[in-house]
Amino acid sequence: MEVARLLEILASYNRFWTTGSVEAGIERDLLARCLAQVDSKEIVVLKGVRRCGKSTLLAQVMEALLKKGVRPQQLLRVNLEEPLFTTEASIDLLEQIYRTWRERVCPQGKGYLFLDEIQNIPGWEGWVRGRSDTEDVKIFLSGSSAQMLSREIGTKLTGRQVSFEVYPLSFCEFLRFKGLEASSELEYVATRP
């Protein structure tokens, strides 16, 4: 893919490079556990069924990093379900995306790479391991459970990853989403009007 076109696509998904903010929705309970891994070397893997909030959780981690003072250009979010990427879904595409970002947007300092729906790239495990081992980059991945439970993730990323299973909203998260507060279902039932 032509570098100028690739940069245009990346900029459209990473508008925070210029705005400095990310739309992240209602905070998920799992966010604190994800943020606890930000300074570790391990790759953070978010697995779960479709539409359970993996992408939202990635956005919330990004929002937290920006609030902590990380420069927007240090973050790269890539949606690997982007139709413009699906015809070229390969390790070469991942490398081209990564190099374009590092050379054109974030040539210095630590980078934070967020790869959404990584299972769409055949052989992604080796590439992710290589970048994690050789580059100053923290990697966050998301993917659908069935594909992410492959044997490859267990063998190629053994000792290099921390996985979290993401579920649809819990009861308390649902209440928060609706603007209500309760620490448990029992508390909600006991205090509701």
C-alpha cells in the first residue's frame, strides 16, 4: 500500500493525534486491571465474544494514557477489520503500518500499539512477539475468543502476555451506563424506588 494512503487511513482512525482526546464511553470494571499492566513488558490480550466491549476497553486505556501525559502521537490504534486492510491482511501489512507510524508520526520514545481484531492477520503471533522483544513499544491486542484461543498464542507468546476475558456489561456496569449507582444487585433491589 502506498505510504501516503496508509498514513491517511491511520490518521482517520487516530484523530486523537490532532484532537488530543479519545471517546471512550462508560468506564469498564476491567480497566483498572488493564492499566496495571501499562508499565509491564507483557503484551496485553483482550479476548471476548463479538460486541462485548473489547474496542471500548482499548479506547479507555488510550484515554487514561493521554490523561497521564502520554503524547497522542505515541499511540497507534489499528482496526484490522478496516475494509481497506482486509484484502492485504498480512504480516507485511502490519510491518508497513508499524514502520509508517514510527517513521512519520512517532519516530522517538516509547510507543503504545493497539491492534483491534488481530486474529484477522494470519501468523500475527510471531510478528507481535518480535516487535515486543525488539522495539520500545507496549502492545495491546483484542480479538474474538474462538480465534484467540488458538495453540499459537499459547506457544509463541508464552510468558510474554497477560490475557483478560472481556464480557458484556456486568449488572453494576449496566447501572453505571444508565446513570445509576449501586455496588451490587442486592443494594439496587433494596434501594430502588
